[in-house]
Amino acid sequence: MCAHKTIIRAIYLLDSYTLTGDVRQQVMALTNDGQNVEAVLNIHPFHTVHCAQMAEDFPQATFYGSSDIQSKYLKSIG
């Protein structure tokens, strides 16, 4: 058998969430240390409390959400 490591090249995350512990390690391992996260789609307003942390974790990602999300949470980080 041939062993190989699979890295996903383009990731789109659904909603912001503060990643910690084992979950953070797994996400970072699957996304080339977060570099392959292209976008975060924020569709639930109650997840926006995590936008700033997600923007710090994935600074190259484009953040999508309603105009309310954009104006309240993302202007201060981007």
C-alpha cells in the first residue's frame, strides 16, 4: 500500500466558530495550517461573536455575510 497525506486545497467554512484544542488542531491539519481556507460563510447572526477570531485564524479568507454582519463585526478586523 502507498501511504500519502491528503491536504484539501480549497476550503469554505460555514459560520464562524472559535476553534480550540483538538478541533483546532484537526482543522489546521486538514487545511495546511489554515492557508487553504478561502472563505467563511456567515449565515447565522448569533455566530458573529466568533468572526474576529476566525479572521485572526484565517486572515487570507474572504468573509461573507449579511450587510449587518459586515458592518458590525468585520470592519474592525479587515
